[in-house]
Amino acid sequence: MKHERSLAIAAFITVCLVWGTTYLAIRVAIETIPPFTLTAIRFIVAGVVMAAIAVWRGESLPRDRNTLLNLALVGFLMVGVGNLAVVWAEQWVPSGLAALFVATAPFWMVVIEAFRTRGERVDRRTGIGMLMGFVGVALLVTPGGAGPSWNLAFVAGAVAIQIGCVAWQYGSIRSKYHLKEVPLLASASLQMLFGGLIVGAISLAIGEPARFAINLRTFAALAYLTIFGSIIAYSAYVYALAKLRTTKVSLYAYVNPVVAVILGWLILDESLSAISVAAMVVILIGVALVQTAGVGKRVEIVRPLPAQKNAA
């Protein structure tokens, strides 16, 4: 029992560190790999590997048309919109700031739940937390918060990430209510595979492969995202979730942005102004208020993919 708990804690630490580093890896990978192509390769490979693991574990892959269509839709929302939005935005948005924008994802889950017929309603504590979080985002998109990165492309990237967060959370809702009967690994693998194939088709349609180039640095970043970000960290997340309390595992959402900001500052020389630090604190306090409110404890984000939340 004690050994299992130690392994679960190690898995939780893996999730905190690895998912926080994926923003840096994305920023490096898109130096030569176009965003749609990067997303497609990463998730197609990860989806195939995860599907093989699911079959090896004895999980059956669904074959009925409606389930496969739902898996494809969820994969499109979470990979083709949610994760891709971060990759596309990081062409102009520094990796640390991208992670802070993604930290607002729990707010969008609350908004979506509030509009569902039987969804959770927003209480005062949650409302205050959301307000604080969006104030933090507003600080980040000012010239003082973004620093030298600020321009119209930066603002467009910040907006794209918020759209991606909405898509990610709506995909999570659909996963919760339409994919209950699909085994966990099988569901995640097919979501990744379908999402990657859809993004890959778009990449071909817009001619991205003609701009594809790779060197040792960007290949290493792509391999890291695929192996560590999409396979190892997700497996660690599943294990930690099974062995630890959900509220404890959800703390990774506070650690990821801090890791991303520090790495971006240390390795990529991304600027870290006083306003951006203040915005980070405000956003994380807002997230903490939402997570500890009644809604934050009751809303369950089911089967998140390794990217953003990922999300990256």
C-alpha cells in the first residue's frame, strides 16, 4: 500500500513537471515544423502507440458508427482545436504566457456547465475567481504584460488560445456524457488518432508539408512532445488519478504555468515583466477560488488528453 502511494506521488510529480515543459518544447518545435504538421505527427504517432497499449491491456476498441463519430468529434475539439490553438499561437506568444492563458481553462468549463440544462450553477466564490482570472488575462494582453512580444499577432494568439480552451472543455463535456462506455485508454488513443488525422488532412490541404523542415533541435522537441508529453505523462496522470484523491491530482494545473514561465525565461530568454508576474499570481488565485468552490469540486473533467491542460 505504501509502495503504491509512493508510485502515485512520483506519477503526480511527473505530470506536474512534464506537462509544464511541453510549452517550451512546442516553442522549439515550431521553429522549423509548421503548427498543423507538428500537431498531426505528434498525435497520430501517440494515438497509434496508445491504441496498441490499450489492445495489449485487453481493452476492446469500439467499432460502432455512432461511437466512432463521437470519438472523432471529441478528438477534433480537443486536438484539432484545443491543442492546435496553443501550437499555432506560440508562433507569437511566448511559451510561459501561453501556459498562463491556458490556465483559464477551468473558467470555461464552469461557463459551459452553467449553460447546460442540468449543469452546475455559478456561485459567488466561483464568480469572483473567474473575474480575477480574466482580469489577469487582460493584464497579460497589455503592452506592459506582454513586453516586447506585444503586437496584433500576439493578441490574436491569446484569443486563439481562449477559443481552444472552450473547445477543449466542450470536448471534455462530450466525452463525459457520450463516451462513458468506452475504456479509458481506448478512448484517449482514438481521440488522439482521429484528431491527428483531421489536423493532418488540413495540413495537406493548406500546403504545409512544403514548408516542413527538421533539424536535431526540432526533432528532439517533437520526440519529447510525443513520448513524454503524450504517452508517459498521460499514463502517469491516469495512474495518479486512480491512486490519489482527484482534488490533489488537480493541483498540477497550478504547477504547469509556473514551470512553463520559469523555463521560458531561463532557456528561451522570454521576458518576465512585473506586470506579467502579477498577472500570473492573479490568474492562479482565480483558478484556486474556482477549484475550491462548490462548482470546482463537483465538475469532473473526464479523460483529458495530454496537451493543455493540456493541454499542450
